Amino acid sequence: MSARKRQPNSGYKYSWRVAGIIAVAFSLSACGHNMSGLERWVAKEKAQPGGYVPPIPQVAPYQTYKYPGHTRDPFDASILQKLYDKSHRGKTEIDPNRPRQYLEQFPLDSLKMVGTLVDKGVTYGLIQTPDGLIQRVTVGNYMGLHSGKITAINPTSITLREIVPDEFGGYKTRITSIAMKQR
């Protein structure tokens, strides 16, 4: 180490202060210009006569239109009530006591069929979950969020029967499938 004590660079701070003062002075100098041209233009514009503003047009009152043959009130609850009666609902029911299987926690569109496997005459489908795990399924297993029961497995797809809500507050069955991706 040298015996000289290092001084902070005060010249650097001084140059920034000077630059700031110059910038403020320069911006303030623009405020003191002669504004007589602007004042003349404003006086000339004010001296011109005002333009004509047309009156607001009269708005004709709205004439309602009655559709012929449509006498039913769409908000009448008694008409809609018959749609929700049990006699109109589907006969499909969900078994709430059936234990859930692992693949029923995933939506079908997040599961991928990656292959098939035949072992001792039983065909298994290989399903990849969103976290990358491969699960083996067979006919009778469940997967998907809508109690999808596997009904068939072939080399290119897995067919399921799902139980989905219908428009009447009940449930209906829907056939869907998961196909293997073509490479």
C-alpha cells in the first residue's frame, strides 16, 4: 500500500452538478420568448363569428314489434319447470361409493396414449400423465374427470364411456376415445 490516502473522486460529482444546472437553465430559457405571434393568432380566432350549430333532431319514439305466434313468456318458471322434472332427466346415475382410480384426477385432454401391451392374452393401454408417468390400463378401468370407463383398447386408440351432465340437471352417457399420436 502506498502512503498516499486515496481521495474520493469529487470531480465526477462536480461535473454532474454542473450538467444539471446547465440543463435547468437551458429549459427555463425557453419560457421567456416573445409570444406576440401567438397572442395575435388567438385574438384573430376569437374575433371570427361563431359557426352555426344545427338543432338536435327529433327522435321518434320506439315502436314495439310483436312476433306472430310467440305468445309464451320466456321467463315463466312454470313452463321451464317441466324440463327439470325427474321424468325428463336421463336414467344414468353416478355411483358415489365407487373408489376413484388414479387416472380420474386428470382431464382426458391432458392424458396421452403412448402404446399398448399384451400380457397373457390381456391387452393393456399405456397412458402418459401430465407429469410424465406411464400408467397401464385395461378394459374396465376408469380415467378422466367424468367417470370414463374404458370399454375397448386397440393398437391405435382407447374407447371410453363417460357420464356427463345433461341439460336437464341429470346425467347422460357419452362415448369418447383417446387416440395414439402419429409420429
